[in-house]
Amino acid sequence: MPYKEFVIQYSLGSLSLDTLKQIACESKNKRILNILSKDKDNIIRRNVAYNKNTPKEILNILSKDDDIIVRIYVASR
């Protein structure tokens, strides 16, 4: 999904939780991963942390996440 389309749909809340989880797991787009790394859902943030395409600067932020599983995924990278 292109970045602009993602931002519009994400802002409108029109993306399902399952879709967001999949995007967080598979996206290669740094800007999308950055947005999802701040999502209120911990499963989405876990998927961003687990995604091999997530840049180190986003992982550094996620390493301070309140969710311990997010931090474990970051540490395992």
C-alpha cells in the first residue's frame, strides 16, 4: 500500500486490526513503520519490532516501549 493511501486510511480508522498487523509485519516503508511503532495496540508495535525491515532508529524507540514483548523482540534483533 502506498504511503499516502496508508496515511489517509489509517487516519480515518478504516484499516482493520488484522490489516494493520499484517502491514506492521511486512512493510518495508520506513514512514509507515514509524507511524505503526506509535500505535496504541501492543500487537501492532510487536509486529513492527519483529519486522526485519524496521530501521534501527525505530527499534531504538521501541526498545523503551512499555510492553515487555516489544522490548524482547527488539533485543532479539
